[in-house]
Amino acid sequence: LECGGWSPDGEILALVTFADEEEQEEGSDAKIPILMTMNTQYEILSEIHLEPCVAGERTVEENDSTHPNAISMCWRPDSSSLAVSTMDSCVNNKPLRRVRTFSTTLQ
């Protein structure tokens, strides 16, 4: 699990995780994130694969802060949509932050 959060109205849980190793592109450091939404009974409402991205390595330190390549998300205050931020790979050989917005049905 990379990140997650409840919608402001408490009705939808959005989570981002990564696809299995078998689904990853061979020879690439990029990982394929999966964005899913669930209801309050934890039933999956929708799920999509996002474009491959560079993932931050997790460390456990006293001054543990968010890795610059970390995936993040935030909900619109009225719970109508959410934004997901990833660090894309292979854009002119430099990482590029991409922010995508989705409705609650992930469209």
C-alpha cells in the first residue's frame, strides 16, 4: 500500500498500491500503480492501472519524511473527485511529476 484516504464525506476509500512483480516491465525501475476505490463495507467499487512510475524507497529513520518520488493523493472537499500525483519515469531521462484527476468512478 502506497497511500490511501477516505473521501471527506466518509463514503469512499481510495487506495494506491503496486501491481505484482510479474506485471512490471522487465529491466525497468518503474512500477505500475493500481488505484482502487472501496465503499464503507470495503467492497471494491472500481480499479484501474495507472501509467508506470518511479517509486520512492521506504526507509525507517527518526527524521522519516516523504520520499520525493512518493505517490500522493487528495480529495476534493465535496468528495466528487480525487487527484493522484506520481513521478513518471523515462521522460527525457528525468523523472516528471504527473497529477491526474478522477471522478469517484475512476473515469
